[in-house]
Amino acid sequence: MRTPADMPRRRHPRNRAGLIAVGVVLFFVLTSVRGIAGFYTDYLWFGELGVSSVWRGLVGAKIFLALTFSALFFVVLLVNLVIADRLAPRFRPVSAEDQVVQRYRQLVGNNASKLRVAVALMFALLAGGGVSVQWNNWILFRNGVSFGAKDPQFGRDIGFFVFKLPFLSFVVNWAFVAMVVVAVVTASAHYLNGGIRLQTPGQRVTAQVKGHLSVLLGILALIQAAKYFFRRFELNFSTRGVVDGATYTDVNAQLRAFELLILISLVAFVLFLLNIRRRGWVLPAIGVGLWAFVALIVGSIIPAVMQRFVVNPAEIDKERPFIERNIKATRAAYGLDAVEEKPFNYDEKLTAAGLAQNSETVRNVRLWDPKFVGQTFQKLQEIRSYYQFNEPDIDRYRINDKVTQTIVSARELNPA
């Protein structure tokens, strides 16, 4: 007969939690070894070049972005979880779903506040950790300067599109996704707290919970309006037409669609706020349905139809002002708008004296086609299969005190 001393002892929950914590720490350490090695290698490389300040600036920007966005998300989510706990109903008719609530409360016990902090912290690390890759856009945003020239479509300084717009577009996109996550987690908290009952007839959502969710959805509509606002400026990077930038369809259809969608998003925001005092979800449903209809018809179908049946049949005529705008901007960007034109008088009749007078020019007339010379390089100079030649380039070198036109190509390692 087995004595109590022979019986297997039950592991203490604290020991199990400690083992899990140690395992999690070891997992993160092992998966971070490569990143730490790259981090230290960059530090040594920048230091060797004497530009450690650049390395510190890059690392500082990454840390600042990760901490700022993580902290912002943490505060927003934690506040909403606390509000969800405060709005939890004290009593509701018993239903089958109450078993879930009871199990949740038994499991959490007196650790509800700690659980809220842990959940908010976990999602905050996920939401803010990846923001550090935007360090380049952040540095450009912070140090952007004026170009002294305005774009012809919106009348804004070109520096706004180069330095400000990329980061601002990222911020509003991140904010929209973050608020979606906050709304979903908050709704889940309301369900676990008993404020939402999907299987209960009658009032499935309490008035307080409906008001809370209406505010969150209204904020989402407001952020969506901001997204459309900045997408207007992104039309200057459109590739829809024959040239890059805003063209006929972008200006006459897509831009108007964005302006209408901004208005509808603001209307949806107001409807969500009005829904706080009303029963049901009729007003928000109208706003969301109207937004979906306009986004599909006006935002997608109409621009495609205009491009296909209005622009393409008379593309040169429709796109002419936008092509001229593109050419003018390209000339200004490369400094070709200040080129001084000078007449060059020449005689089409070739003479021996003329050839002798321009012997250097005649000697540098290209006889080889770089396309075929590149194939020759590959046959004669690759030597090994792990070498490769990129497309040859035309250059000029001084050989024997004479400028000579040459075809050059670097032999490089082929990683494939």
C-alpha cells in the first residue's frame, strides 16, 4: 500500500509560472542574438568611419519612435479597458453566456487590474515595435526644409511632399489600424464583463457599452477622413497616366472622390456620436453603408470608367496639360530650365581638312554596341560561374594623353 509520502507531489503553480517565464526569456534571447550581432557590427562600422554620431542618431530615432508609439497605444488601450470595467453591468438576466463571464471572473479574481495592464502592454509592444522602421521618414519629417517652389496641383511647397507627407501618411494609417485593434479588444472586454450578450433576446448591448463603442467607431471615422485627406496629396505620385503624377483621371475623378469620401467620413463621425443617445444601430449603419457605396462607385468604378472610355480614346488631348506640367517639373529638377541655347553653325559637306581638324571627335566615334560587348565580356571574362557582369557603361578615360571613349563593366560575384 502506498503511503502519502510515496504519492507524486503536485507542482506549485508558482514554480510552473517561473519555468514559463524563464522559457520566454530564453526564447527572446536566442531569437535576438542575430539582431544584437548586427547592432554591434553597425556600431563598430560607423565608429571606424568616424561617424558615430550618425549611428547614435539612427538608433535614437528608432528608440524614440518605438517608445512613443508603444506608450501612446498602451495609454489608449488601458484607458478603454478601465472604462470597459467601469461600465460592466452589476446585474443582467441569467443566460448561457453568463457561464463564460463567471469562469472569466473566477480565473481573474482580484488580478483584473494586472491583467488589463498586461494585455495593454502586450498589444502596445506589438503595435509600437515595428514603427522603428520608419526612422528615415521621421528624420526627414523632423528636418525637412522648403524647396522654394510649389506644386501646380495643390499649391503646396514641394518640400511637404518630400519630407512631411510620407511620415504623416504612415501616422494616420497606423492610427487607423491601432484604433481597430483597440475597438476589438475593448468589445471583447465588454463581452467578458457581461456588457454584450449575443445570444440574449432583447437588449444585447447595454446603453453604456453602446455609447462607448459608438465613440470608438466615431474616432475611426474621423481617422478615415484624415486618411482620405492625405491620400489627396499622394495623387502627385500616381502612376495611372502616361506620366508619373496627377493626371486627368486623378484630378477630375479620384480627387473629387476623396473629397466626397472625406465629407461622408465626417458625417459618419457625427452619426456615431448621435448614436450614443439613440437606441439601436440604425444611424451608424446608414453612415457605413453610404461610405461603402461611395467608396466602391465613386472611388473605384467611376475613375476606372473615365480612364477607359474618356481618357484612353483621346489620351494626348486629355493628358497634354499634365504632360507639360511633368516636363516642366523634370526640367526644373535637373536644372535644365536655365539652359542657355546657342546656335551651332555647321556644314554638311565633309572635307579632308574638316576631318583632320576634328580628328579627336572622329577617333572617338563609337564602333562597338554595348549590348553585344556585354555578351563578349561574359564569354571571355567571367572565368567562373560565380562571377557576373552587369550592363556595360560608356565612359571616357585619358589614355596616352588623349581622351578615349571606352566600354567598362565591373566583374561582380553572383549570389545566385
